[in-house]
Amino acid sequence: MRIAVLGTGTVGQLVAERLGELGHDVVVGTRDVNESLSRVGDESAQGFGDWARSNGRIRVAKLSEAAAGADVVVNATSGEASLAALALAGDANLAGQVLIDVSNPLDFSQGFPPTLFVSDTDSLGEQIQSAFPGARVVKALNTVNMALAVRPQALAGGEHTVFVCGDDETAKATVIALLQDMGHRDVLDLGGISSSRGTEMYLALWTRLMVTLGTGTFNIKVVR
Ligand SMILES: NC(=O)c1ccc[n+]([C@@H]2O[C@H](COP(=O)([O-])OP(=O)(O)OC[C@H]3O[C@@H](n4cnc5c(N)ncnc54)[C@H](OP(=O)(O)O)[C@@H]3O)[C@@H](O)[C@H]2O)c1
């Protein structure tokens, strides 16, 4: 499949690299290609320029060019900027597309742990679906550290739970198959896109677990 990963941060890099490894034709979308390619890293994260140079088969394009003609689009942008980034990708380019939304509505303005800028009666997943009604939004992988999310076998043989939700059953089936290709063994379908409220609000627990455990490399298993 041709997959556009919108996002040049750690998450965009991890998702793009893994999907490329799985044989997909991947393009990363960004606002300004030259500026993104000029970024160098530090001890905490690899700069996008360095990453792009070591992943030469993955193309980098403006958001709208990346999204145009893709079979699947991944929103891996900052939650606060996701609606703006997707608007730059273009309503017409997103129409009919499977849009995997991995973003979280995190608000760090009061420090750590973050709060959510939308919750309870709404969610970022729903806001994205309403802003782009032609897109087939599937919320996924926002509940797991992305390094683990793209390589679930690294922990407990992949036997831990990830969630999908969205209003389009065919789009969800496409996303579930992609997650299974990554190595997920337990993908739980929570129903319509309003279930994003649950997976996004889980971040309040996820951030505390990370502090308590001293690592982001963990996940939950829903035992039936
Ligand atoms: N860290 C994890 O393990 C993890 C796990 C699950 C979900 N998530 C979620 O994944 C998403 C990406 O996280 P991240 O840490 O990789 O990156 P990030 O720093 O949250 O976001 C970087 C991306 O956001 C875009 N962006 C920032 N401001 C923008 C604006 N005003 N308009 C348009 N685009 C803008 C940047 O675009 P440019 O490329 O143009 O600069 C860049 O691609 C977040 O929503 C995060 O909550 C993270």
C-alpha cells in the first residue's frame, strides 16, 4: 500500500520506518521539507534530517503532496496541531482515505503530567472525523509508547492489547490487518469513533504508569 505518514517527530519516524520495513511505499508529510531535513538531533532524539538520510527509501514531501493518492494516511502530528496539519494535507486529499489517528490531545501548558484539551464528552478522534467527514478515521496505537507499538513482539511475544475504533468497518479491517502485520496479537475493536474518548482519557493513567514504572515500555493486557 502507499502510506502517507504525516509527522516528522519520533512517532512519525518510528511508524514510517516500520511500515517501510513491512514493504509499504511510505512517504512522510511535513509543512516544510527543507526545514525538516535540516533538523539535527540531540542525545534525547534523532533529528528528522539524520533519520531521513538513514532511511533513504522513504520519501519526504509537503503534507498535501504526501496525502494525495495515498491508500492510508497516518496522523502522527502533535495533538494540538493535528487539525491544522490535516487541513494543510487537504480535505480533498483525505476524502475516502483510511486515516489512522495515533495522536493524543495532550496539554503540557501546566507541566507534567499533561491534561487533555478535550475529554469526557468529545475527543480529538471525533474532532478529526467531524472536521474531515470524507475521511474514514480509525483511532489506533495512541495508548502505547510508539517504539513498542510498532514492534509489539518486543514485549510478552506481542500478547498485550491495543485498541481500534472508528465508524467505517472496512477502514477498521484495513487497520487491524496492518497492526497484525506489525506483530499485534490482541487488537480490540471498541466500536465507533466516540470510543476515542476512552483511549485518549487512558493517557491520564498511562503517564502515571510511566512515572511509577520508570519506563514507557509497557502495555496492558485485557484479560477476558
Ligand atoms: N511518543 C509516543 O510514543 C506516542 C505514542 C502514541 C501516540 N503519540 C502521539 O503521536 C503524536 C506525535 O508525537 P511526536 O512526539 O512524534 O511529535 P510531536 O512533537 O507531538 O509533533 C510533531 C509533528 O507535529 C507537527 N506540527 C507541530 N506544530 C504544527 C502546526 N502548528 N501545524 C502543523 N503541524 C504541526 C510537526 O510538523 P512539521 O513536520 O511540519 O514540523 C511534526 O510533524 C502526538 O500526538 C503524540 O501524542 C505519541
